[in-house]
Amino acid sequence: MTRPQTMPRRAALALAAAAASAALLPTGASAQAGKDVKIAIIASKTGPLEAYAKQTIVGFMMGLEYATGGTMTVAGRKLVVIEKDDQGKPDVGKAALAAAYGDDKVDIAVGPTASPVALAMLPVAEEYKKILLVEPAVADSITGDKWNKYIFRTGRNSSQDAAANAAALDQPGVVVATLANDTAFGRDGVKASKEFLKKAKIVHEEYLPTGTTDFTAGLQRIIDKMKDQPGKKYISVGWAGAPTPFPKIADMELEKRFGIKLATGGNILPAMVAYKQFEGMEGALYYYFGIPKNKANEWLVANHYSKFKTPPDFFTAGGMSAAIAVVEALKKTNGDTTTNKLIATMEGMSFETPKGKMTFRKEDHQAMQDMFHFRIKNDPAFAWGVPELVRVIPASELQIPIRNKR
């Protein structure tokens, strides 16, 4: 009688050990091991917000490099980025996101640049049950009444802008006229300003289309409303895209002729060239490369100068922050890109960015973050008005409402 063959003891032990190790891996991670992690970044690479989009993409790629230590891998999975241009058009952005999820089979999408495009994209993320990490679109409604559980945002929202600027501007006897884009970004921004300005009074709202080239008529309406107002007078500008109204505001000498001072937040460096003419102007901003003092910002500034011979800009930091958030989430899931696993991991997750620590609020997935009160200095060493730090406005001080219906 032939004895049944038995597996050598050493081979049997090795097989048992391998099986035990596999059992310890999360199911999703086990099934996905070795596969590329596909990430779509959708931005307005053409159109009025082109400069913002290009900065976001540069920052995102640099952020992946930084957060992975140059390996561009997490848990043995290679990170592959697919870029798409939404052209600043909601229908194009919506179609691009559907194609990214449906045809390209991306695990996560990042973007877009413009708030109207983002609002068109939100239902697509819900339909495909995939995460959309919003950067840098700003409108409150993105994480407000239009939000769904697949939406996270590293970019600041309109309320964070408004609360920070109110901290710098809200004083008794101050009267304000607003000038903003006639978009979800502009209107949500003004709506938030009206909520956070408790002592100052808004007396006029002016909305103009993105891409406006002649701001004369709009500014004249503001002058007509403001020139006879008592108290300290400000024109508060919340503007996205080129051209900007700042050169025209300077040309019309609103402060010299009518006592109307400019108040605005930060912007990209080319737009801040006009700020040189408004020395002493105060406001609050999201990021300026010379302000935050932390490891991530030091790396970004040094490497951006090395690669491009220029400092990183407003939206470069945002792109890097989004990339760090993606990598940190993947590290915590051991490379598992299962949507529900990522959502559970990212809710309440804190991560270090070029502007400091951010934390995704569990209730609406908005990244809570510090803002910076600045005062403009006309420094001949720089082509733009330099925002010097007055103080850090901590995230804990910015009482940002939860606006969704979760």
C-alpha cells in the first residue's frame, strides 16, 4: 500500500505563515495590492482661471513628491495622476469627472478650480460613489446645502474667508461696499460677509461677470453709493480670475478722491502687483509663501525656487495640501482605496500642510485651518505688495457654521 504524500514541514510552515499574513491585510488592500492608485485632477487649464489651475496642478504634483518622500508610491501602490481640463465650464467639468470615474477608473478625483464647475460635479461623485476632494473652489454651498458624503475640501470656503476678513475689518462706524464675481464664488462670499460683519454695515453689493475688462461702470456705482456715507468707507473686493479690478481701483484714486479704502484678501502674486499702491491695506488671506513657518512650507518654498526660480503662489500651496491629504489617507488605509474605508479614515483626519495643520471636520468634510491677518508693505525688493503678518487667526477662532443637511 502506497503511503499518501505529505508536504515537507518547512514548506507547510511557510504556507501557513503566508496565509496568516494575508488574513491580517484589509480585504480591499489585499485585492488591490500592486495595482496603481489612479487620481484625476480636474482644473480650469484654459479660461479666466488658468493661472489658478496651473498652480494647483504644480502644487499637487509637488505635494505627492513631498508626502511620499519622492517614491510616488504608497503601501507598494504607484500613484498615477490623470489631468483633465474643465475649461471653466460646468458641463465640461461634469463630463470630465464622469469620464474619470467611469472610463479611467480613477480611485479619487481632485478639483476643480471654479465654484460653478464644482457644484455641477458634486452629483457625479455621489452617482459613482467616489471621493471628490475639492481644491480650490470656494463657494460655501459645496460643503453646504449641495454637499454629499463623497465630498471633502482642503480649499478654504467663503465663510472662512469672510470670518477672517471680519476679524480684520469689522469695527463700529465702518461702511462697506462689496465688489465680487457674479458667480457662486462671489455671491456666497458676499452672503458670508454679511453674516460675519456684526459691527460694520454693507451698503452696496456690486456683481460683475468673470472676465470683465472694464470695471469703470461698476466702480462708479459704488462711488455714487458711498461718497456721501459717514464713517470709515471701504470697498471690499472678492475677485477670482483675470483681469482683476485692482489696477482700475488704483487709477480712479478712490481713497484720495472719496475716502474709500480698499479691503481685500490675498491673491496670486501677479494680482498683488497692484497692492503696492495700497500700502497699509489690511485684510486676511489663505496663504503667502513668506508667512507660515513649518517643515512643509520650507520644503515647498525651497523646491519651488529650485525648479521654477520663483516662490510658490496662493494656489500652489492649496494643491500641495490636497496631495498631502490624499497620501496621508492612503497611508492610514495601507493603500486601500475602497471609498467607505477612505471616508471613515478622512473624517476627522488631521494633516500638516504648507500653511499649517488642517483637519477635515466630520460633519461636512471641510478642512478647518488657520488664516492670516496681513498688512501690505510696499517693499522695493518685490514686484508685488508684500502682505506682512499681523497675526495668525487660528482655526478655533473662526466659528464656521455647518451648513449642510446631514
